[in-house]
Amino acid sequence: MSQASSTKNISLFTIFFTVFLDLLGVGIAIPITAPLLLNPASGMLGIDYSMAARTIILGFLIASFPMASFFGGPLLGALSDRFGRKRLLILSLIGTFIGYLIFAWGIYTQNIVLLFLSRLIDGFTGGNISIIQSTIADVSDEKSKAKNFGLIGMAFGLGFILGPYIGGKLADSNLVSWFSYDTPFLFAALLSAINIGLVIINFKETLTSKTNSVISMFTGFSNIAQAFSGHLKWLFISIFFIALGFNFYTQFFQVFLIKKFQFNQTQIGNYFAFIGLCIALVQGGLVRLASGRLDPRMVLKYGLLGLSFSFLLVLLPQQAWQMYFTVPFIAISQGMSAPNLTYMVSANASASEQGKILGINQSVAALAMALPPILAAFIDLINVNLPIITASFFVLLGWGFLMYFIKTQQIAHNKTPINACMGANIVFYL
């Protein structure tokens, strides 16, 4: 094996574990935040806070991470083009490490301001997907790109499956007496420290030609302006509403589970781990089976329509155990739609525009992640079912815009890139 090949394999191996540990940390936090703020017994907010006030504060806290990522993600990507992947990857992981420690300290001292500071730091410095995608592009040729993106997609899936499960257990004092709400974040900080060490020791710089990319904190706004005004505006508008709908479901669903079925952090962790497992099975099995056999446009036509109606199925169960029967419907429709939607973006961009168009797509997704927690917090006060109904409506609206785009545009008909986009699509929705 040549030295160049060995360097590429080491970098990919390190990136795989970086992504896995990163998503494991993200997943660990999922079951904790909602019970921490909504349960008066946690002590995080004073007993004089009403449930409405707690819900609104929770919405803004959840939104603070994607808001910071909206500014930090494009900036980190541009900086990595100028100064190299390794330095910026280490910087982003240090920010994640500090963010988890501050969150744990905020819980320990019952300081809500520290929780917001933690999520802002982690969101701004932890939006490292642009660096990871660039690294994969650096070490991949056209033949290996699909396999390498698929490998990173698998790392995302594994991290998201295990993270919520571990997070729920680490916060359960019934398992170990000294486990509490801050324990999962201390564990996540430990994972980040291990991650930093792996990158410092094993990661070899993959950028061979540095460029003077435009560095600006406001690149996200520029990307949004281009998305909604260019020749792909109807496609990006559809992606925005679809992502908006799906994030209404994922980001505020813990509140639904707590208020309707009195789920605790362990039960929330188990449920989200089951969702991750089902989506991973669909993307690892059905998507690969369908690739090259089914027209992506037809998959999206029925998959997104199915996703919209699948959300409404969540409103039917009257007992907690029945909720698990709704997950496969969501997993199949989302798991089949997401990679094909990313393919649509890639297929409608020229070879020279791939990075630019996918960067715009990432900014659209980040904006769609920032709005749902805040909006859902207010409409949840009207009725606990409304965020789910809103999720269904926005996905249906996005489906309508996508059908219009397909009808009016000449779509490139090459099914091969679907698997190549798998890594990106998982990021898009998680």
C-alpha cells in the first residue's frame, strides 16, 4: 500500500470516529433537555415558572444551536479552505468540548444563562459538517466517493442510535444513585476530548491546495438569498418547507411525549434510539436496493406524501407503547425521501457548482432547523398536537412545491449519485 493510500485510509478512519463520537454526543443530549426544563423537580427553573414559560424557554434553547450553526458552519468551511482541515476540525471539537462542560456546569449550578451560552458555543464551532464533507472530497475520487460518503452516513446513523439510549440511561438515578441530568453532558465532554486526541494523533492534513475563500459570518444570508432567487429556487423552497416540517417533528417531539404520555428521559432516549435504528435500516437496506432501480422523482412523489400522512399517525395512539408502531411508517417514508432529495440538488448542479450548491442547501437546512423550536413552543401552548399537525402541513406544502419544480424543469436522470449523498442527507435531517 502506498503512503498516499495509507494516509487516506487513516484520515477516513479518523473522520468516521469523529462523526460517530460527535453524533453520539448530540444524541446523548436529546432525551435530557426537555425533561430538565419542563420538570419542576429538576430545579433548573424556579417553581414559580409556569409550564407555558418553561415551554417557550425550551424552544429558544433548542433553537440557539442551529441559529449559531447558521453563522458558524459556512465560516468554518471557508476557513478550512484557507488554513487546512485539521486545524479547523480540532478548533470545532474544542468548542464542542467546552460547550458540553458549560452545559453540565449550568445544570449543576442551575444557571439557565450557562445553558444558552453552551449551545451557542457548540453550535457556532460544532457545525463541522462542511469540514467533514470537504475532507471526504479531498481523499476521494469519483469511484470511491459514493462508498466514502456511505461510510460517513453509517457513522451518523450509529451515533444517533446509541446516543439517545445512552443519554437516557446516564440521567437515570434509578440505575446508579449518582447519575443525574448533568452526567450525560460530562460523558459527552469526555467523548469530545477523546475525539480531539484522535484527530491530533491520527488525522493527516488532506488539503493539498489552499484557497483564499471569502470569509464572512454572513455567508448563510447570502446562501439563502441565492437559494430563493436562482434557477433552483422552487427546489430550495420545497427543501426548506420539507426540512421545516421534519424538524417540527424531531426537535419538539420530546415535549409531545412528556405532556401526552409522561415520558421520562430514559423513555425518550429509548424511543429516539428506535427511530434512529429504523431510519438506519431503511437507508442501509431499502435505499441501496432502490438505487438505480427506481426513479428518484417517483420515490419523492410518494415518499414525501407518505411522510406527511405518517406524522398524523402519531396523533392516534392513546397509550405510550402504541407510539412505537408509528415509527416504521415515518422511517420508511423519510429514509427513502431524504437521500433522493439530496440527489435532486446534486443532479441539478454542474460539476463546477457542486460545492456551492450543496453549501446553499446546507444553509437552507440550518435555517429550517432554527425556526421550528421557537414556533412550536408557542403553538404547543394552544394544543399539544398542533406542532405535529404543523409538521405534516409543511411537508405537504414542500411536496407541492417539489412537484411543481419537477413538472417545470428538465431533471438530470442519473440515479447513481443517490448513495453518494447519503452522508449529507443524514446531516440534513438530524
